Amino acid sequence: MLTLYGDRRSGNCYKVELLLHLLERHHHYIEVDILAGDTRTPEFLTRNVNGKIPLLELHRGETLSESNAILHYLADGSDYLPEDPFLRAKVLQWQFFEQYSHEPFIATARFINRYLGLPEERRTEYEAKQEGGNRALRVMEHHLKDHDWLAADQFTIADISLYAYTHVADEGGFALEDYPAVRAWLGRVAAQPKHFDIPRD
């Protein structure tokens, strides 16, 4: 059986768990508290020397880290990853966008606010993330005005990757009501069978 090590508040961990549910893949979930240092223990570091989650452990004992790499592994051969080489590259294009232009702003602002409670010593950093996050949302808004999905004419792991932190972007101070096409896309993702959201409590 697959084992997923993760934090259910984390968008990166959520991506993997959501795809596992969509694929109806049986798995064991182990909750990891990053703030308590669970990813820095000797036991965890034997599984991932980088000390990060999500981490997927295969039934053979092999492990795979980095959320989007895990998505590609799990989605291979399914409708969530196109067979066409160009469309696969478009999936990767949006996933690189998510990692380099979206997550560093939206996910970091959310982490400072939700995980840390917006401490005064990080308020300047939090406020500095707003411009980059809104720039990423504008890129998505521009594309989604004319497309139902990000990388193809169907729901793919590109949508899962960007949905993860976008649907909770308000927790990082981002006003999603300013992006009607993004909100419509969020609704299409939420309408997928077996969908669930990151817990808010």
C-alpha cells in the first residue's frame, strides 16, 4: 500500500492526497507536524534527506518527494496527464509557474498568516508577497477567461497543482472576488467527483 507523509493544512500535501482520492488509490496517511520538527528527525531524514513533505512511500519501500513529481508518477496512464507530448509540456509549464511564480507568494503569505499567526516581525514580508501573488492570479485570470482548464481541454494535474493554494489564497490576504474567471475555474475543480478541500479549522 502507498503511504503518504503530509500535513493536511499544506497545499503541496493536499495536491497529492486529492489525486489519490480522484484515482481511488488506497493509501495510508501519516500526519507530520513540520512546526514540531517532525521532518528533521533521523527517522524521517532516512526517507527524505531534504526533510520536506509531502513524501510518498511505495509498497516496495522506495520514496518520492516534491509534490509535482509525485503527481506525475501517480497520474501517468490516467486522464489527469495527457499522452500528447505538447500537452504534457503544457502541464509542466503550469506546474513550473505554480512553483516559481505562484507558490512563493501566495503559499508563503498563507503560511505566515495561518501557520504563524502573522507575527509583527514578519508583517513586512507578508505585505511584500501581495504584489507577486496578485500578479500570478492575473496571469491565471487572463488564461481562464478563454479556457475552462489550464493545460488542456480537460481537468489535469496542472489544475490540481494550482488549485491547491489558489482555493485558500484568501488565507494569505488575496481577494479572489477580484478574479471572476479564477473563481469560476475553482468551481469547476470543486465539482469534480471525489473532490474535497483543505480543512479550514
